[in-house]
Amino acid sequence: MSTYQIKLNLLTALHIGTGIELSPLEYVIRDNVLHAFSTSRVVNSLDSETRQIFLKAIDQNEWLTIRAIINEHATAYHDLYSIPVTEAVAKQYGLRKNDTDNQLLVKKIYRDPSSSTPVIPGSSIKGAMRTALVSELGLSLGNKDGLGDPRRHEQVVLGFNNAKVDPFRGLRIEDCAVLGKSTQKVDDFIHFKPQASQGNHFTSIQLFCEYLRGELDGGDSHGTFAMGINLDWAKKGQLTYSLRDLFTACNRFYVPHFQAESERFYSSTGDSTLQGNINRLLERINKLNENECLVRIGRFSHAENVTVDRFRDPKARKGWGKSRTLSESKLPLGWTIFSCSEKDLSASPNTLPDNSQYKDRIQLFPAPRYENREKLHQSNHGEMKSSDQRSTSRGQALAPGTVVKGKIHFIRPFGVNVWLDNGARGMVHKSRFHDKNVTSFKEGMEIKLRIIKVKANGEYELDFFEPEN
């Protein structure tokens, strides 16, 4: 196994939650600083009279009394750690700390249990790199069987059919301890809607979170973690990848994503602070050195950064989002730079295919449900047409009952997606499979279909007419 030391530098705020929250019985905010403490230590330090009052308040569910006693007697001696809070958080805490209907929960980040030093989990780093590499490798695989099945996509791209031989089992990434003098804060993040009416672009999301401060947020969060790549996978016939491959894939994936996000959400906001911050972030990203790569990790990374380019199809209730989550500094969250030694990079081979021919055909914002699939399918089969040609080929909507020919593009658990000969798209739902099942079909299989109806988005609901084997 080859082992590398990778440096991490946060550009913007980062929150990776543990699923655990601090309650008002576990912290107090004084002078814009949150002090997290051990409640049991505070209670054990109470004098006998105060302890009796405290226990009586618990029996009678007098939560304001309980909070008041804890807050009054918690001192620096009881602190587990302390973090500055934003003005907005301090204000809300002051207004609501005596309101029993408000829980005032604070979402925690990962910490070393012995020192309370903040930690970025290696699994989060590995997940970000995996998404980038899977996306990059999948661009040039044509119409390979199973590629469009979300349950099988990664297996097809990475070439495994058993989790025990998943090539990413050969990638080991340590947790990264975050160092620096100004690394943490508690924020009530901002919901930014560029399409909102004037004066309503920025609203609080009413969610208190611990977070790591990035360079552009006034922090200096940095660290180093060990990355190990098992080179013995090649001997087992498994997909191999190098340090350079991972860095290249991340830059090919995340840099265009930031540029697209910047153009779509931040280019015409009219807010000078936000625009200035985005320009500074863009300037830093545009100056990436060869031994650096850009990644986005943590909560509020948004759908396009956690899904692959070719088959992006978010399942959120509202589909593609029209807003962004920002830190109090008015910066997007999670943007991070990794760097390695130039020596390690120069010794690392590049095995990724050149996918530049596909890049201008990936549409991030907005992405109609099958647009990426259409473009890549046509590209891989030499069928790219201009938008005018595609519009002309579709022509007038086909009437219900019309019999047409088509080709199965990809297979899903709930049905099959089809390209019709006139260039239109459609789906046969599994409820219309009759005596057939999903295993009866293969991607690329030609079939005859009957139009059931035209949906509002121009796609067709279809039924089988006469499958051709």
C-alpha cells in the first residue's frame, strides 16, 4: 500500500453533523461564547440546598428553574470546550432561553473524545473523492448494461459485483484533526433565494450548528491526514486508480460545479458582500496548483455535488433546488482544498480517460430529468443533433393509441425508459409488464410500443405493443 500525507485547508465553513445535539442543559452562552459542559459535573458541584431545589424542579418539570440553576452554576471548571457564536445566535439565545417551547438545540460536529479537538471524518473525505471518480469514469461508458440502474451504477462503473472487492476498499483515509487558532463557531445559517423579491433574498434557517471556519470566513482551519492506496488490487483484476487520478477526478468534477453554481446563483444578486466573497473564492479556485484539488464536503453541499454528472436525478420533494445555504459571512459551505507533495504526485500515473468531449454536454442547472442521459447517449452513439434538429425530429405530439418503435435506454426497478424513433422520451411502468419482468429486457433492446398519453413535460406514458427479440 502506498501512503501519502495530504494537507487540508478549508476555504469556507464546514458542518458535518454527528446526529447529536446540545440541549440548553448542556451549554450556556455568555459574552458571545458558547460553553459546552458536563451537566452531571455541574449538578455534582451544587451545594446541598441548591441540589434539593434542583431535584424538586426535575420532579415537577419546572424546566425554567432547571435551566436557571444550571446556567448560574456552570463555570469554566465544567467546560468541555468553548466556541464563539455569531451575533445572530447570541441574540436568539437571549430572546428564547426562558421560553420552554423553544428547545434551542445546537447540532454538534465530530470531535476527539479525549481532547474535544474538532475532526473531519475520513469517511466524508473518501465519499467526496468516490463521487468524483465514479462520475468521471462513468462519462465514457456508453450504454453499458446496468449503467442506468441506480442500484448497480457504481458496480458497473467500478467493475465489481461483490462489496468485498469494491475497489474503494483499497482506499484508506484517516480522520483529519482540525488545527488552527480560529477554527470553530456556532452559526444560524442563511437561506439565500436569488429569485426572491427585493429585500427577501436572505432569511435565517433557524438551525444552530457548530461549524469549522474556513479561510474566507475569517478562520484558519487546516490539518493533515494519511491516505493509503492499495496497489495490489491490480493483481486481483480489480480497477486501480492513483493519487493523481483522485486529484484529477476531483478537479474535473468540483471546479465546473462551483463555476456553474456561481453563475446560476451569485452572478446577479446585487449584494456586494456576497459578490465580493464569491469573487475571492473563484479567484482562489482558479489558482489551484497542480498538486492541489478542490472538493466539497459536509452538509449543505447540495444535490449536484453528491450525485454523478451523467445520471443526476435528485429525489428531493421539490426536485432541483432554487436556493443555497450560506454561512453568516455570506459564503457557500464545504469548499475545501487538498494538497499533496509534488514528489508524490509526479510519481503517480494518470490512468483516467480524456472526457473533455463530454463536459460541455453536462447540464447542471437546471437539469430536466433525463437531459444528461439524452446528451451522453447521443454522444456515445454518434447521434448528437442540434436543438433545432431535435425539436424538428419530435414534431407534433403523438396521439394516444399510436404504435411506435423505440429502444430501451435504461432499466429501473419501477419500469424501463425508452427512446422513441422520433427522438422523444417515454416510460413503460412495471404495472404494464403483464407476464414479463425486468429481467426480460436489456438496454438497447428494440421494442414496439403504444402511446397511452402525453405528460405535461412532453414525455410519453407507454405500453408494450409487440416486443421484438
